[in-house]
Amino acid sequence: MMQQSQETAVGNETVPKGQLFVLGDNRRYSTDSRHIGAIPLEKVIGTTNIVFFPISKMKMILLRIIASF
């Protein structure tokens, strides 16, 4: 049996190109894309070092530092 999609601030299926759907780490109480919509990539200021879900794809991410002088 197929589950029915939940409607979010982004819609119910596709995140627009150039944007991210973000979830907080405390999903019951986080204000995230389910409430405020997708986040434009140019608004993202952080990075990640670890991917831990799905567990089968857990990995460390090496940072590339690009400096311009």
C-alpha cells in the first residue's frame, strides 16, 4: 500500500532546483522546511563533515578549502 504524501510549505513532492529541503535534528519541535519552505542555496552558510543517514552510506566528508588572495 502506498503512503499518501504530506503537504508541506514546499508542496508535496519536488523541491525546486537550486534550493534545499532541510530538517532539524529534533523533528517534532524544529522549525524547518516543513514549515518555512525550501532554502535557497545562496542562503546556506554552513557545511557538514559527516553523513550518517542512511546508515549504509555513512561517511566522512573531506573539506576542500579554496582561498583567493
